[in-house]
Amino acid sequence: MKNRFFRVIIVLVLFELGILLVFLPWSTQYWDHNFFLGRYPELIRFLLHPAVRGMISGLGILDIIVAINLLRRAPTPSAQ
């Protein structure tokens, strides 16, 4: 029972993190005006580059795929 609970928590965290990483880099409200860009202006050219945003979105898609694969995989029998 405990194994199933942790598995559900891991799947939810991976899925939510994936959704966040897919959409957050393309949100101008949050991505273009954040703490790091105000504190370290030399990061502006790097963090606002479309390729960097695409890589971060790709990590989000990878998180979603891992979460889906964890759901599809049969649970291992627990040792008693």
C-alpha cells in the first residue's frame, strides 16, 4: 500500500513539473521578469534565447513521458 502511495506522489510531481517546464519558459509575464534577470543582467541574453526555452520545454516533455510510463508499467509485487 505504501509503495502505491509513493508511486502516485512521484507520478503527480513529475507530471506537474513537466507541465510547468513546458509552459513557463514561454510565459512572458513570469519568464521575462524574474529575480535572476533583475539580479544578474548578464543572463538576459542566455535565458531569453529561444533555444534555451526550447531545451527547458523539452525537459518538461521528458518529465511528462516518464510520468506516463510510470503509470503504464505494472506495479512490482511487494515483499511481505
